[in-house]
Amino acid sequence: MPPPGQTVARLGVIAVILVAAVLVFAWVAGFLSPGRISGGAVADVLEAANGKVYPGFRRAHAKGLCVAGRFEANGAGVALSRAALFPRGTVPVTGRFSTGGGNPLATDGRNVFHALGLRFALPGGEEWRMAIDHTPIFVVSNPADFVALQQASVPDPKTGKPDPARLKAFVTTHPETQAFLDYMKTAPLPSSFANGTYYSIDAFRFIDQAGTNRFVRWHFVPEAPFAALDKAKLDALPNDALFDEARTRIAKGPLTWRMVVTLANPGDRTDNATVRWTGPHREVEVGTLVLDRATTEAAGDCRDYNFDPLILPRGVAASDDPLLPARSAAYSASFRRRTIEGPHPDAISQEAGQ
Amino acid sequence: MTRNHLFALPARVLHWTMAVLILAMLLIGAGMVSTTTARYPELLAWHRPIGIVILLLALIRVVVRLTHRPPPLPSDLPPLMAAGAKGSHYLFYGLMLAMPLIGWGMQSAGGYPVLLWKGAVLPPILAHEPLLYAWLRYAHGLLGYAFFLLILGHVGAALFHGLIRRDGVLESMTGAATPHLDEPSVVDPLPADPAFPPAYD
């Protein structure tokens, strides 16, 4: 052993090394950065804005219906991406219709945001998952704004409702959010899950066989003729009107959408989902989505999957849109929470007697 | 004296390779769940293949451990420290094997495709079972922190052997010669100690 004086110095060196290691770990893990937004922080603020935790349910888009069918590729997508979805042929698809909001029991008339989660089961165990919405734009452009908007939407404990002044303050400083709200106010609301167009929201990158990268967005155009809900009478809609209508309609025959890929023009924003790509664009129709089965969440095969938009096959990659990694991380946090809570009876399954 | 008692070369190579990989892995894991930036998918894309590499190296390491006798601990090591040394090494082997398997298993149970890299999907090792996913995911995070604490203890103990006891245990893994008065070692940046070699030598 070294003499006592040196022993103390050497113990000090050991302590410094260990403390430094702890500090590096703490820094990387974000313990020293309270402002860093984790997927869990997004789930937290969604829970706060929901007013409570609904155990077992998604923290957003809590109310849903499972669907299944297939994708019939026409082969045109092969020129854009080497994804195994695109060669002419058929790929099995499962999915989930949902309405926005974190309350699984909310009435359909109040939840005006329609969405569709999709899982394309590609050969070799590859998957392509999508979480697509009936709006071509999103309400905010980045995760920090998303958290701030949700914070502004947290119900005031006194009134049980969000403070309009806080919401107004957010919208005033975020013209893109105002633009989204204007869009929601003026755009007709699809009367059914079946006759809505669903948009990729974010931009993505397609990579073809030659390795060429192209920025794209895509949307699914319904074959069912469009009809709009009367926005003045939303409150009068039966509780599960949209979901019931979808189940009834799909029982009569398959629902179909054409998948259309839009290629970015030079100068199009690929990093901002609040900005539409306007003007003429090259569009390529790559196939048809056919949904021919609907099942409640309790009986179906969609509730226990995470429709993470970054689960992508070869030939498709994320763009520089900051919402994409945030959606991926937040969906994952929501999935962790709801799976450990275990499934709880959902409104549609209860109504269907399951 | 233990100066000629080194770990076998394959054991030392595996130790230091895995030390780098496991530390990187713990930092990648802790870092990726802390953020919603593009670092999240980037780190996640590294996390899975490195985890599989660690699993393969850990399996090789078990074979090396079973076929190569490690150098004995110093005979004068207090029984508590000797027990800690032995016990912690069982924990290391357990975690090196368990963490990648839990990761692979939880992704399987969560219904996720287990991507090594784009286009290379590993088969699931567990059926799709959300509650099992939930508990494995919880265990994966908790054991990650436990692994880091174990490494802190390991590094602290190694430095205690190397700087305080100077009994050749640290050098048995660094492969360096046991430090002498006249040849300061890279592992001993402090002034040489006139009391060395220790009385028990």
C-alpha cells in the first residue's frame, strides 16, 4: 500500500474518475437537461391535456377500430423506390381507423380528426407502418411547439376547460397553427372513414435501385364519393357514429383508396409538415389499398401494435422533418405505458358486445 | 506476486472490445430515450446491431472463460472483496447475455420487426404478447441502469487494485507489466511510490 498521504490522493483520483463517468452518463441520459423533450415528456403532456390517464389506451387517437385487407401494387412505384411494397403484386395489410384525442369514450362528433394506421407486411419480415391523417398539414411543425400547444390545452382545474387566453397566446405567436385551425374550420369534414383522403403528413425519402434519393409525400384517395358532415350538427351525432358507419359499410363491400405519391419540387419544404406543397407536382399512382374486414379492437389485430411512422422498409427513409422522430419516440412511450397498464374495455367493443 | 498472471489474450481482447461496446450501448440506450430529435432513430438504429454483436461476443466469451483459467485473485485479498469480485463477474456474464436477449425478446413481444439494419430483419424469439413486452421493456431499462452501476463498481475496484493495493489485478487485464519503481506504467500516472513493491511480495 502507498503511504497514507498518497493513498488519499489516489482515492481522490478514483473518485474523480467515477464521478466523471456518472456525469457523462447523466448528461447523455438528459438528467442535466430539463429542457430536453423525450418521448415520455410528450406522453406526459398528452396525459395532462387529456385531463386524466385512460389506462391501457393510446395517449392520442385513443378510440379505434381494427381493419384488414391488402395492397395491390401496380408496379409504378418501382421507378421511385426499391421498397418491397411497390413491385406489381399483393401485400397483406392490417390497420386501425381512429379519431383524434386521448379520450377513448369521446363522442365521434367532437373528435373531428380522422386517422388511419397501417401495417404493410412485406416479404422477409419487413414492415412498412404508416400513421396517416385526413388533413394534409399538421397543427405544429416541431415537438417543442407540440408540447407547448398541449400545455396551453391543459384543462384549468377550476373550469375543467382549457384557458382560451393561453391557447390564443400560442396561436398568435404560431401563424402555422392558425393556418391549420383555419383549414379545419373551412375544409369539409368527411362523413365517413371510408370517403376521406389520408395524407402522409410528413415528407419522406424514397430511394430507388440506383440509390437516387427523392423527397416525397403520399396520400390515399378514396374511391367512395366524398360527402361532408354538417359541422353545425356534430354534437347531435350518435356517440360512435363514425365507427358504426365504417363497420356497416365494410360489411357491405371493400373500401378502396388509390395510393398517390407526390414528388417534391425543388424548393419544397421537406422539414415542415405545416407547409403544403402547392402548385403543379409530379404525382405517381402506385397501387390500391383495399380494406375488406373491420373488427373491434378487443377482437382485432391492431390495438397491440404501434403504428410508428419510422418503421420503414428498404427504399423508404425519414425526411428532415423534426416531427417524424418525435412521433416515433412519443408513440413508443405511449406504447410502453399502455401495454404495462394492460388493455381496458373500449367503447366500440363494448357496444358490439365483445 | 501476480506479475506473470495475465488473463489469456482472447479474454483480454474480448474484455476491452466488449467494454467499449457495452459502455457505448448503455449511453446509446440512455441517450435515445431522452430525446425526440433525429438522434432518437439514429441511436436506435445503432442500438440493435450493437446489441446483437454484444450477444455474439458474450457467447464466445463464455466459451473462452470455460476453456481458459483466469489468474487467481491475490491470496491476501480480504474474503469480502474476493466474494465481491467473484459475484460481480457472475453478474457481468448474466447481464452481457441477458440484456441483448431481453432487447430482442421485448421487440418480438411488442410486435415490432427486429431490424439489424434496413432490410435485414431478425426472426422474433417470442410471440406477440403486449404485457410481456411491457415487463421486458421495463426490465431492459432497469437492468441498463444496474449494468452501469455494476461497471462503476468494477472500474472503482479495478482502480483500487491498480492504484491502492497495487497487487497486479488491474495489470492482469491491461496486460501491462506490473509497475516498477524504474518503469512508470501508463496505468499509473501518479508519482512512483517508494514503498513499492509491497511487503507481501
